[in-house]
Amino acid sequence: MLSILGFATIAVILVLLLTQRTSAVVALAGVPIVAAFVAGNSATQVGVLIKDGLGGVVGVAAMFVFAIIFFGVLRDAGLFDPVVNRIVKFAGHAPVTVTVATTALAMVAHLDGAGAVTFLIAVPAMLPVYDRLGMSRLVLTTCVGLGAGVMNIVPWGGPTARAATTIGVDANEIWIPLIPAQIGGMILALAVAYLLGRREARRLQRLAAGDVSAEVEESTARVRISEGVAQAGSGRKLAAGNGGSDRRGTVVMHLETSGDLEIDPVGQGLRRPKLLWVNAIVMVATMVALISAIAPPEMCFMIAAIVALLINYPGLKAQTARFDAHAKGAMLMASTLLAAGVLLGVLKGSGMIDAMANSAADVIPSQVMPVLPLIVGVLGVPMSLIFGPDAYYFGVLPVLVGVGEQFGVSAMHLAQASVIGQETVGFPISPLTGAFYLLVGLANVDIGRHIRHLIGWAWLVSIGMFAIAVATGVIPLVAS
């Protein structure tokens, strides 16, 4: 009975999330509460399950909130502007340097783990260069997607925070062992960008020689961006809505038929150029504290956010304005994590997860189970087309963890294998995330063509990262 109820709970949640019939918070918290009552628990017992579940995710939620505020304040103060400007200047007029610079820019822009912000910075900055040189916009979205994807493994990014919530550990415990794999992924992404640049250079040469087969069909007459992120009608106008703020203020974008993109950020007075090196020191110190694990991640980011606010924006009015500017994105993710805590608390406390794992273990061939992390790691990118981050990390991963425990497969290894590809390197091809639509909308490329152009490269980079994780002993190929 518990097994059937557990699978039904997961199935209903997945349907609601995949069909976007309700918000993630409603699905993740509402469905398990109903299931808990159906299982025969009293209101007091359900309250205990919820309380236990929330207690396991408070740390991750707090880390995410203060990380968003910290990186948002540093971005407001202009810490990343010199790096962005240098990268754009480095791009020049050669396709190879343009593609490499695009990927590097996306990596820097994605330091805060926010996909929408990354795309709002990288695409408008590089789009005029691509159009001037006649380069394919599909190459632009591929390079930006790869750069953002390999950086999305950071512990303050959505997938790692979700995975940590599911298995009940600090996000740092998942991320720090994967740093060599992430560095390798960054190198691989830059190498792919180099190859794409070389290929674009050859294509442009053929096109200049009159070879019409070298033309690339990439745009679409109409791109609709869902969930209020943005909308482009007839290729003429794109306006940022919910999720389309660059955290410096309101951003309004106009995409004319010629393809030019203009950004008018409000709040340039927030820049603190005289505090550039001070902010850089604060950021480096925070990263050192995180990697060395001298304090819990939530404590590191809490202190860092306070210091950044005091240094850059002293006074109640200025600090309140910065909190207001970044509160929406931070609270949206925090509320999702808390709702996931309700789900996990009900599934674990009621015994559903154990019953589900036992049932699944009886069905899945035992020969497959020892290599479950390998399967998860290799299929992470294509699975991003099927499962959104909430659906996978809060619906699928708990079941995999429960099944894996029956065969000695570590929950940590499954979580690390997951974050190497599932909605990290794979999130720029996932139609189940709002940032994806912002990426294709800003570049005005066809969704299907973008996915086909990027998925192979993203999968290659993800498999390369998984191979590095295996080679460095982080994830075993076969469970012991």
C-alpha cells in the first residue's frame, strides 16, 4: 500500500511539474500532504513529518538566499564589469576568438548560478559581434549554453542545492570533490568553442566564395517565451518580465527585425569602481572559506552578504533596496527547497521511500544496480529534456537513492553523477526551465535547431566531466 501510494505521489508531482499545471511549491508540498493523510496519518503526525522534513533543508535554503544576495550585490557594485569588458574586447573580429570569448564570458557571468542573468549579460554583449561577422546565432547560443552549463554545478546553483536537499548533506560535500571535473568541463567547453570557431571561419570562407550551401537557417518568425520570462512577437520586440531582471534594476530589451539588441539597465549609479579590489578580496575570501569548509556554507554566505552590503551600500535605505532587488529570485528558490523538504519529510517519515525502493529493487535487474551512477552520469544531459530540475531531484533522485541503498550504491555518488549533467550542462537545452526560453528568445533562434545544435556538444562535455570524476576516484564505475 505504501509503495503504491508513494509512486502515485511521485507520479502526480511529475505530471503537475512537467505539464506546468501548478507551481513547484504547490506540487511539492501539497501533493505529499494529501498523500500523508490518505496513508492514515493524523494531523499531528503529518505536522511532525513536515517539521522533520523542513529541518533537513533549512541550511540549504539559507545558503541559497544569502548566496543570491551576495553575488547580486557584487554584480550591482560592478565587480564583474572589467572582466566582461575585457572578454568582449578580446573577441575582436576572428570567429575563433569570438566563440572562445563568448564561452568565457558566460562562465564569468554564471558565477552567481543564475541562468537568466547569464543569458541577459552574454547574449546581448556578443550578438552584435556575431551579426557583424555573419556568424551563426546557433553557435552563439551553444557557446553561451556550454559556458553557463559547466558553471551550474556550483553549490549555490539550483541543481546542486536540490541534490543536497534530497540526500540531506551540505551542497559543498557534493561540489568540492567535483571541482577537478568542473575545471575539466570548463576546458572542454572552451575547446568546443574553439572548434566551433574554426568551423564557422571555414563556413564563412565558403559563403564568401559563393557556396550557398554554407548558409545556416537558424531563426524563427515567432518565438514565444513562456512563464513571463520574455516574449518576442513576429521577431520584433522582446521585453523582460518575471525572471528577466538583471538584478541591477529593470531591463527592457528591444529586438528589431535587423537583429540588433539594445539593453537599457536602470541603476548604473549602483556601481562602486573605487571598491573594486575590496570586493574582489571579499569574493576570494568567501570562495576560500567555502572550499576549505572552515564554516557551513550558509554561514559563509551570510557573513559575506553582510560584509558586501556594509561596504558597498551603507545605510538602511540602500541596503533595503538591494534586498528588494534580489529577493524575488532568492525567495522563489528558497520556497521551492522548503516545499521539497515537505515532500522528503513525508516520503521518508511515512516509510513510503523505503517501500518504493524495495518494490523497485524487485523489478530492476540486479546486474544493472552496481553501475547505476554510471547510467545516471551518462544520461544526465538527455534526461534534462524529460525532467525539469524539481521533477528529477525531488521526484526521481529519491527513488534512485532508495533503490541504490539496496545494492550498496552511495547516495552521494548518485547525487554527484546527477549534477554532472542533469540540469547543469543540460539546462540550456531543457524546455522545462524558464531560462532556456530566454536564451533562445534573446538570440531569436529556433528552439528545435538550438537543441539539435547544442545537445551533442553538451553531452560530450558532460561525459568528459564524468570521466574525470571517475578517474579522480570521486565516482566509482561499479559500487563496491
